[in-house]
Amino acid sequence: MPMLPAASLKLDAETESRLLRLAETRHRSADLLMREAIEQYIERAERREQLRQDAFVAWTEYQATGQHVTGEEADAWLARLEAGEDVKPPSPHD
């Protein structure tokens, strides 16, 4: 994957100071900490977007079919998962 040209990032004085202290404490460069922070942000944003898309698909399917599970069914399934059981999710119904 091609690398983008170097970018400049303007930080306010307090944020820059905090970043430099953290970099020094961790014995890492400020650039590395910024790259890690940006990568983590992008990963979270991508997961959030995927969840949003999945929810939209589920909502559209529910509107078309009426298939669903109740809150109680979902809670019971989640409780079994938390207890360590390897159980399938409840089947949707009308």
C-alpha cells in the first residue's frame, strides 16, 4: 500500500505538552503515539460503521418479514453464553 506524503498536524499547546510527556514516559516517539492513536480511531470508526450498516440491514429485514426475537429470549441466550455454554442464538419468529 502506498504511503501518503508526510502530513502536518496542528495541536494546541496543552495537547502537545501532554503528548510529549506521554512519549517520554513510554520511551516512544510522539509520531509513533500519534500514528497508533489514528489507527485505533480508524478501527473504532470502521467497527461503528459496520455495526450501523448491520443494524440497518436487520431493521430492513424486520420491516419486510416481521421476524424477531423477544428481549426475554435474547436475555436468556446471553445469560447462557455468559455462563460458558456454547449455544446457538434463538430462532426469529413472527
